[in-house]
Amino acid sequence: MDTLSLLRTDIEKLRKKSYAVMKKAVGEKVYYRGLLEFSNICRRDCNYCGIRKSNSNVKRFELSKEEIVNIASWCAGEGYGSLMLQSGERESRDFVSFVEDIVRTTKEKTVSEKLPRGLGISLSCGEQSKETYRTWFNAGAHRYLLRIETTNPELFNKIHPSSVSLQKRKACLVDLKEVGYQVGTGVMIGLPGQSEEDLAEDIEFFKEYDIDMIGMGPYIPHKDTPMRDNRSGSIELSLKMVAAVRIAMKNINIAAATALQAIDPIGREKALAFGANIIMPLVTPAEVRKHYQLYDGRPCINEQTADSKLSLSERIRSMGREIGFNEWGDSRHWRC
């Protein structure tokens, strides 16, 4: 069945098929990636993003190295196998050195009997030079998420400023693969003007570029952006995309995006039922979470980190899924 036909399949039939594919290809275990947003300073001005450079209503912040390492150590102590370090996009020498330092220090500080190689480190810091990607890889990061957002050139240009190029984004994904990262990307589902055919082409792109992990979710507008008046993407189409990607790519990692919870209170859990196997509990300090809102209505803003972990773990176990504590949960696709 082609990808477009998958997206047009009855949703319950699609759920059953995608779960069966997941169970066979990667198993039912769910892996945690603590999501730490360490800075909202960004040089980009993307039309959909709440931390865009031109948004003067955002209070900018950057966590210190000590704060980041302390949070990472907490994650390791709680059994999280991995940490996702995410920020706005910058390319300055100071920023590159700062990320290199926090990656290397985090690796050193989280080595233990249960994690003999320290936390698995994923980065999501935007477009960078190949040299920068290699610097961070050599420091200890081994996964990188760079979302394509959409592979439709017209749509891509509508949601980005002219300084952002689809070809450059694709080239960065190639650079990441050549450096040695497990490469992650993803799209926004339900963008204004987006069709099912566009989403099917996105999946074909994932296959063509040999992507190892996918992080995608519904498009949700932010009040302080040029795209403020558009409608959010639907939970049904978002879940269908999770399922279709699982069926099409089998042994990759797929994250149950936090944005799903913004449009459905149990959206993340539903994504697990449709083939997702990664979940990213928010570990950003509560006092700065409200300053890292890429879209309106973001969940978990006021939830305590420990409470979030406990309630999430209970919900996952209630689905009959095991949590891979103290495991990196690397993409089986990348290993092959």
C-alpha cells in the first residue's frame, strides 16, 4: 500500500496495523528522553514560531552550565536513559563552544553503574555548519533532531523567512548523517494549505533520506506570529501520520510529540497506540517554561518535573507498555 493510501485508511484499521508493525520491528518498550530547553534566544524569524526573533513579548533566557548539568544528573538518577537538549538557533562561536562544553560535561557527570556511558545525548539546535555538527558529535552527542517542517517548497517558503532555504535544510540532514549522528527530522501536520499528498511526499522524503527517528506533531498557531489566525491541525490526521510512518519505515524511532497533548489531553498516549515508541517528559525548569512556547496552549507548563514523570509512567504502564529505564533506546534503523 502506498503512503497516500495509508493516510486515507480507516483510522482504527490503521492503528491496529501500525501497532503490529511496531511490536514486530522495535518491540513495545517506550524510551524516555528528558526534554531540556536550555535557551530561547534565536536568530531566526520563522512565521509560525513563538520564540521567533521579532517576538518582543518573549523574555529571553539561557540556563547556566551548572543548571543544565544538575538537571541532567537528576534525569540520570531518575532512570532516564537519554536527554534532549533543545534551544533556539544560533551559530556564534560562543554558542558552539557552550554546547560543546555542556555536552561533554553532561556525559562525564552522568556516568554510573546503571549508565556506564552516561546519558544518551540528543541535540536540537537548528541549522549549523558540518564542522559544528562534528564538534558536538565528538563531545558526545550522538542524535540530532532537525525538523524539515514540510518538504513542499511553496509551503516551506510561506512559513519561513527568505533567509531559510529548503535546500540548506536538506543539506544539513546529509551533513548530520555523514558526521555519524542518528538523524531525526519531522513535519508539522495541518499547516495552512497542506494536503494529504504533501504529507505522503513527506514520508517518501523520510525514506529517501534514510531518517532514523521522527519527531512530528500538529501545527498549532501562536498569537505573536504572522500565522496567528490559522487553525490547528487535527488529532486524527496527526495520529494517521504516526501510524503511516511506522508502517512505511518500520524500525525507526517515533516520538509521541508533546504538541499532541495540546489538542487532546491524552494525545501522547494515543500516539503510543499508533506506533510511537519515544516520549519526552519536560524537564525544563518551571520558572522558564512559560518563556519557551513555540505554540499557544502548551501543556505541562505548571507541572512539577517529578510529578510529570510519575503520572506519565503510570499512564504508560496502564497501556501495558514497559518503560526502558536506564537505556539509550537507540534507533534500530540506525543500527542496521
